[in-house]
Amino acid sequence: MGARTAQQVRPRYGRIAAAVTSASVTAFAVMGGVGVLPSAASGPDRQQVVETAAEPRDPAASPTQNHALSTTPTASDAGAMEPGLPEGSGNGRRIVFSEGQQRVWLVGANREVRHTYLVSGSIYDNLDPGTYSVYSRSEQAWGIDDSGTMRYFVRFAQGDNAAIGFHDIPVDDGEPVQTVDELGTPLSHGCIRQRRADAKRLWAFAPLGTKVVVTT
């Protein structure tokens, strides 16, 4: 009897170790849930935040393609869509106006095209192809027969009734006489109409004596 009693009161070390282990696991789980210890889910969550804050990328593109999105020039940036200078348009620093293309080129001394754009020339055959020279300039001008007012007038030829030159789209009674979208179509009575920004650029490019070449 005494031997059995002694055997019954012997400590159960295996059970005690298991209980301690279970309590430790529970404690760590509770601490992780309240944020005291990092949980297993916190690692991926932090990574997801970093990716969201970064610049969006196209998942279908390679890393090289994604990098090239902001660095590859467009065709217009490279000037690939701009027509070349007409044949027989002279040499040296000059303004070239093509009546057939309704386009102007501002050309530097080394044949580099500094700017080219569409214009609206005359609906009449009152300007012969050839080489001219800027002889007069007016930052503000008035047209004949109440044809409106214009800015940045650069004259290089003389028509039957008035001077011929470059200027912005005239304004009559507070309204432009044509739209910017209509540039590229002959609509004037003699001069070459330009959008305001282009008229200012040509004004700065063309002091008195600047060569003007008119081509067909």
C-alpha cells in the first residue's frame, strides 16, 4: 500500500513540460494578436504597402520596357513627321514659304530647320515664287477694307493694293477671321496668316533684311 501511494505522488514531469509548452504557445499567440510581437502576416503586409507606394508598372511589360516608357521619344519629338525643305529653296539663313504646301520653315545659317508649321496664304494668285527680303515690320497693324487688325506683321513683298507679309490670324469685331484648325488652307486676301505663337517666333527670327524664299 505504501509503495503504491509513493508511486502515485511522483511528479509527472512529462505532463508538466507539455503544459508549460502549451502555455508558452498560447502566450505568444496572444501577444502577436495584440501587436506586442510581430505576427507571421505582418511581413507580407509591409511588403504590400511598399509596392503600392512605388510607381505603378505595367505587369505585362518587362523591367526594360517599363523603364523605357518615360524615355523613348515620340515621332513628333524627333521631327519624323515634318516635311523637308522644298527643293530650290535657296541657302543661308532664311524664311521659306511653300504656296503648294501652305507651310513655312524658319531655316538657320547651317540649313538647320529651327521651326516649321502650317499657315494660310492667299486665295488669289498674287505672290510670285522667288526670293524676297523683309523691308518693313509692324507689331500692330490694320487691314484694308475693314479686314480686321493683326499682330507681328513682317512685310516682304508688295501686292496690287497692299503689302504682303506674315502676321497672326486677324481679328475683326472681336472674333478671329478663321480658326487655327483651318491653317494649311489658303484663306487670306494676300498675306500669310499664322497662329499667334508662330507669328511671334517669326517676328523674333526676321529682322529687316531677312531673306524670304517663296516656292510653288
